[in-house]
Amino acid sequence: MTTLMVISKTKNTGKTAITAGLIRNFIHKNISIDKILSTEKSSDKDIEFYTKFFPEIQQTNLNSKLKKSELLNSQTISIMEGTDDHDKNLKIAQDLDASVLLVVRYGESFQKILSQYGSRINGIVVNFMPKYRRNELSDYLEKNLKDSKIEFYGFIPDDRKLLSMSINQIAQVLNGEFIYGKEHSDRLIQNYLIGGLVLDWGPFYFSSKNDNAVIVRGDRPDVQLSALQTHETQALFLTKGVPPVEYVSYEAEKVNKPIVLFNESTHEFTEKIEKIQLKSKFDHLEKIERVSDLINNNFDLDLLIDKLRLPLTR
């Protein structure tokens, strides 16, 4: 088939997420992926990511003894992330007769990068698509694509899970101390509930959001116990530096719910939580599964596969 290079105009646009989601979908469709390619400018972080989550696929550096003719004549797909060096990307794409998929963040202008890569770009995907802007998507594409024949494969909507962090990551970033459950701290937290003045019946309130962490003062065992009764609560974040009473720890251990202690007041801690989303990373199996589902539902995979079966220049 061909080599597919995934590029973006700017950093933090979701290249790794889109690439991982495509790999996952190719595997599900029994499309053989021969190699995940890298260059001397590929980051160690990206190489480690693909090694960790796709160990069954061969990792190959283009600076190795790999013969490029092997890729050109292969009947399978090789896939790679482009780097920030677009001149280098284009040279590699030309050498490998690779198709280029451009990932753009909704709202950013991308006419210039289309011009730079020319016919090498076989299509685009719009990432971080706001829910309430979808009726404006056609105008956005028309403005940037103009008379271009480049395919629009679809969009990836904003998604809370993809921007979430694990319990352990939150504890590390905000200097939390595990009272119990560090071994269960890889779970993702998508929502935060304040365990203060709860006017509803406690378990009803704490089950109102999925995959939540309850932020509550350390001296409120009544609220803590109520939160632990719900399946949706994944962790207790205790504030004011007050550790839980022994019975709360006992109940948390019974249901495998981590308890993390923070020194800040509930108000101070909540303000910090609102800012940590920028530190979220795409480094979790559940995130790969989620973006794979989003691609499957919002991206024309069959069209991409058909285009990859057709060489660009040969």
C-alpha cells in the first residue's frame, strides 16, 4: 500500500492521538501495519509511547539500514508522525512516496501548509471540534480549502476523557499524599464534585457524574462515606491537610477507592484543579480506545484506506 505521514501545523494539535486512533482502527479492520517509522527528529516521548502501546508493531528509524525500496514495494501500511520541521517532512514524504494526513485544530488557518505540501496531502481531519460550532464547519473548510481537491475525512469532537488526567498524575502535579490506594491510581478522572453543602441525598449527588473525584474537607467523614457508596466516585481528594478517620480508610479499602490528601483549602484546591487541564497528556490506554471510537464514528476510514491503496505518483 503506502506510507502514511500524519502532520500538524502547530504543536499540541493531536498528531499522536490521531495516529494512535488510526492504528487501532486499522488493526480492527485487519489492515496490516508493517512499521511505525521515526526519524532523528522524532521525540523520545513519542517513540516510547508507540513502543508501550503498540509493541506488536515494529519500530523502525529511517536512519537505520532500512531500504526505502522495501517501503515503496510493500503491500502493507507504514505510518509515522511528522515533526515540526516541515521541510524535512516533505523531503521524507517525497522519498517514500508517502501520503500526508494533515491534522488541524478547529479555527486555525491552514492554507499556507496546504500550499507547502501540495499534492502530498491527501486529506485533512479537524481536531478539537467544539460541539456548538459544527454548523459553522462547512464555512471554515470552504475558507481554508477554497478550490482544493483535498479530501475532508472528518472531525474529532472535543471530549472530556481525552483531556482528563489520572489520579496519580493529579497527585503528582498538585503534591498530594496517598493515604490509601496508590495501586489503583491509574484511573482517569473526568469530573470533580465538591463535597460541601450537599442539599440532595448524598449518593444521588455523587453519582450524578461519571468517573468523578470528590473534593471534600478531611474533617467531613459523613460526606466522605456518602461518596464512597457510589460506583461513579473513583477517588477522594481530601483538603486542609486533615487525614481521614480510620473508618473512612477502611471503607475506601473495601471498594478500592484511592484517598489523596492535599494541604490546600477546598476553595484553593478547586482553583488549582481548574488549571491543570493544560498538563493533560495523551498517555493512557483508555484515551487510545476513546479516540479510536471517535475516529470510527466521525471519520471516513474507508475513504482513507481506499486512497492509501492508490500511489500518489507511481
